[in-house]
Amino acid sequence: MNDPAPIFAGLKVIDCASYIAAPAAATVLADFGADVIKIEAPGEGDPWHTAYSRMPQHNEHNFPWLMDNRNKRGLALDLKAPEGRAVLERLVSQADVFITNLPLPVRERLRVRHSDFAAQYPRLIYASLTAYGEEGPEAGKTGFDVTAYWARSGLMDHVRADSLTEPGRAIAGMGDHPTGMALYSGILTALYRREKTGLGSEVRSSLLANGMWASSFLVQAQLCGVEIPVRGPRHEAPRALSNMYQSADGRWFLLALTSEARQWPAMAAAIGHPELVSDPRFIDDAARRTHARALIDTLDAIFATRPLAEWRAVLDAVGLTFGIVGTVPEIAGDQQALAAGILRPLADTGMLTVDSPFTLSAAAKVPVAIAPDQGEHSGAILREAGYSADEIAALRAAGTIIGG
């Protein structure tokens, strides 16, 4: 039975961040019912708010904003103005969590560092996201996930077709969204500590830390003195049964057989070639490694005879581990993603959105609400904070706030 109210109902969160990673952490809190106030500077706003219009492919739907700022309320507030800083101070005094990824020098100028709030608001959770961490020679350096998470961590170097091709490029948000989950986890850890001690704390995460965590298999090997080279071409893979193959209709899929002694005979029979099991070149693990190229060539010829749909049915029937190389256009109709709730309805738009990647059996998420326009809820937020109609009108007239 679900709880009668969302698990984070009553939790007040200030999202004073931009782009993807830090706001994504606030989005997950909002998914479970937190009241998240999205602060943008009047006029310029969060650059992610207008990024879609600069993309070669876009339509009337602001899809990046819809994804990363759903279920929030919008406040357009000039933090450079003394009156705007005073508004922020009042909001922080009433908040549980403050999330920011403003560059460290900007935080100092605007007085929005952890040290600017900690003494007066000892229960506040201050969540800080940076590119490279908050100490060291590059602490003040700006970065995006493509630079700090993807490139710097070694992932870009290793995720490419082979050592002779260019480093693999990332897609937008590829490192930001996992980093947002890490920041969310830190916030929850701090909230749990507050339950035990009554005290807030500063949560720190960085794109570089999360990139290193994502590539930790490679990094830890190196730290132990083992250098893992960039992978060679597909046809030189050391294990033919953990490799990619192409079907007759040009679709790729990935075999991932880890228990070859048991799975290889079942696979050979399923694909219609049981004689391969007794072939001296493929008869045991050592032989298959020695003759991996020959087995790859053999399987290439076999898999090229039938379309992917047929091979999926064949391999599924014997319980073998494999995965299709999916294409993004297929996702909207992915029946497994729909059945598992990975894709959720987006308000009453008739569209879907990608859900945050976990659920609780007894804590339902709130229905997805559209991400706010810039300053859409400015007036309502300030009224709730205790401002009078005249005070709100004065702030609006001065340009300190804009919007509804």
C-alpha cells in the first residue's frame, strides 16, 4: 500500500543551478513530491532553458527543459541585486535543501557559499556540484560532462571502435544524469544524518569524481599497476562469445556469454550448428580463445543469414544473455520500457518522459507536471514566503523578479 502523501511532501528545495547534473538531482526530489523552486536570472535564465532552440533538430517542444525541470516551480530572481539576495535569504531560511553548481568565484561574489548559510541555518543541506572538485589547482575550472566526466576520466579514450579510430563522442547529458543521481544520493544521505543529529551538512560531488567512478574498472586496474589497453577491432576480440554480430537486416546485437562451458553447446544447437561444439578449434575455452578470429568469422557468416527478430527469438528461447544495439527512434515504442514504467506520461500532453531510474514499492511518485516557464510562479512563491502584494509589486517594478 502506498503512503497517503508523497514521501518528500513538505520538503522545500531551492534549485539554484543550471544545465543538467545539479538540476537533475532536484528533479528526482520533485518526482517524489518535494517542493522545488527553480531559480533563474531574469532574462538570461538557465542556458538549458533555451538550448533546444540552438539545436539543429527541434520542434515546438522544449524537450531538454521538459525532462530536467519537471515538477518544479519557477522563480526569476536577480541575485546580483541586494533585494534579490534578501529574497534568497528568506527562501533559504525556510528551505531544507539548497542545490547549486554556480562557479566557485560567483558563489563568493553572490554570498551563496555553504559558509554564507551554515551558521545561521544549521539544518540546511547544501548540495554543491562542480566540474573538478573544490580543492586543487583546477577547483575553479569550469566544465561540462563532455569535458570533465567523459573526456578527462578515460571513458572517451576507451569507448571507441578500436585504438586506431578517434575517441568516442558523448551525447548531451550522458554524464550529467548519472552525476545528478550521485548528488541526489548525497542529499539523501545528508537528510538521513539530519534525522539522527538534527544538523545539516554540505554535500559535494563533481563531474570528474563521477566520471572516475564510471570508469573505475579501468582506473582501479591502473592504480594496481595493470594497464588495460584500448580495445582492438571487433574481429580481434579475445572472446568470440562476448562480441558484437550483425544480422541479415543490418542490425547489431551483443553476445555476453560468461559461462561458456554451459552456454556454448546450447547456443550452437540453437543457431542450428551443433557440430561447432566438437570442432577441435572451439572444443573448450582455451581453444576458443586461441581460435577466436575463426569463431568470429564463423558466427559472422551464420548470423548474417537471418534478421534480428528471428535471432532474438532463437537466443531468448535458450536463455542466453545478449542485447540488441537499440536505436533511439525505437524507444518510444519499447514495450519493456513501457511495461516497467521507465517511460511515464508527461502531464496531459499525450507525450512520454523518462522516469527517474528507481521506484519504491510503498512510495508513489507524483504525476509529472510540465517544467515551468521562467518566473512562472514568482508571485506565488514570494507570497508563500511572507511577502505582501505591495512588496512583490515593488520587486517586480525594480526588475528583481519577473513572471507570474
